[in-house]
Amino acid sequence: MIKKSAFSLGISGFSCGLGAQDEGCKDGYAALEDQLRSTDYLPCSYQPIVNSLYDGPILNYTKYEKLYDHLMYLKNSVKESIADGSIPVAIGGDHSMAMATWTAVAQAYSLQRQLGLIWVDAHLDAHSQDTSPSGNYHGMPARFLLEGGSGVLSRVVGDESIIDPKHLVYIGIRSYEDEEYAYLSNLGVKIYTMDDIHAQGACCVVKEAMNYIRHHVSGFGVTIDIDAFDPHIAPGTGTTEADGLKEDFLECLKGIGRDEKFKALEIAEFNPHLDQDGKTAALLLRIIGTIFSDYKESRDEN
Ligand SMILES: [Mn+2]
């Protein structure tokens, strides 16, 4: 069940905030790159891929066509990591990146509709273009993954569903529109709200989610929107919500990256311009270190 052999992480930066209201998260990956390079707890054969594909003028090149280019670049870089035998770690960037990351993982492992996804977030990110009050794509990636794409972004996920609703589990939810919640509940998606965390305890919820996912699929990933955490420990993100996950949640993630079914990690929405004293950056690095932490222990033993 637990990987004993060495493995490498393929880190992809999604330097794009075009799916968000505040585009400052486009600088999230760049703000962390030096630290990621010097962080010795990362078992990396490190493959930083800075995602700034296109910056020139094309007639009628809209914001969303540009977002599409960024997403396709991320999708390819995640596939490259897998082809190289690495575990992808995608760092954003706004959460529209989930369309690219999880489509890449599902396709590379032939796990369409068989990939489990643990979605840690304050929000459900399950709007359609019709129900979204803001029209921002970082509020829609779950919907795209569940249903397949439409419009400019359709080619990122393709026409078909990538994630089966019964393989999607949310944790940390506390802010959403009724349409989203109804849509997901009707599909049978599992949703652990902050009320559930308070009632059951963070690690109990994570354990339950993991058991559920591992039982249903042969591969799973974790996507973490940094706004899932409490604004006191993660102020550096565009849409903070009070009463979020606390420090103790980190412990619950320990070693998940060493599970034999673990396929990829994604961390989205870090906006360095809104950070306070580097708190959020430090938290993000600790999340990565914790998820793969057992690797360090086994490495130290050897
Ligand atoms: Mn999100």
C-alpha cells in the first residue's frame, strides 16, 4: 500500500490568473519557485515548467482564448511529468487549472471516469457559465470535469465527462450558491462542509474521504484551493472565507502522497500580492512537504 521506492515530483507552474477576478495569483508559482528549488524536503527530480506560453498580440485573441492556451500548456506539462515517471505537482495560478491538471492525469493513466478526486476548497467551483454570478472560470472547473467542456475551453477537457460524480469528494466547503449545491447533491457528490469538520474532526473527515475514494477507484488525486484554509493562516488568496481549515488539517494529509493510488497534487489560488509576512507561501510549502513527508522519513532511514 505504501510506496517504498524513490520517486520524483514533476512540478508544473500555472502562471495564470485569467480565470479569477483578481489575477494576482498568476504570480503564485513564480513567488515560490526559489523556495521550491532550495527545499530539501522535496524528493524532486525537479522539473519546473513556467507557464507563460503566449504574450503577443493576435487579432481577436480574447482573454478566454489566452486562458485556453495556458490550460493546454499545463495539461501537456502534467502529461510530460507522468511520461517521465514523476508524480505531477501543479501549482497555480487560479483554480480553472483543475480542468487541465485532472484531464491530463485521467487521460495519461486511462482513468476517465475512474479517477478519484479530493477537492479541498472553501467553495464548490461547480458553476456553469449560466449560473456563475461572476462569469469567472475558477468557479466552474468541477462542472467541466463532471460534464465535459463547452465553448472556448471545451478542448481542454474534451466533450466527455472526466470525473464520475461518485468519485468526487469535497472537504472544507462553506461558501456556495444554492444552484451549485443542488446540482452536486443531485449527482451524489460527497460534500464535507466546515460544519462536518467541526462535528467530526478534520482527520476523521479526511480518513473517511480517503477510505471512500480508495474503495471506489484505482487512482486518485488531491486538489487544494488555498482558500480552504482559514484567512488567519492563509491570507494570500483572492476569495478568503472566514472559519476555514486550521493547522491541524495538515497532519491529516501526512503521507497521502505515498499511497500507491495517489496520482497527482494540485494547489491553486495562491496570490503572493495578498500574502502577509509570507504566511501563505510557507503554508503551501508545508502542505507539499507534509503530503510527501513519509518519503523523507524512509529516505532518512536508508
Ligand atoms: Mn477553488
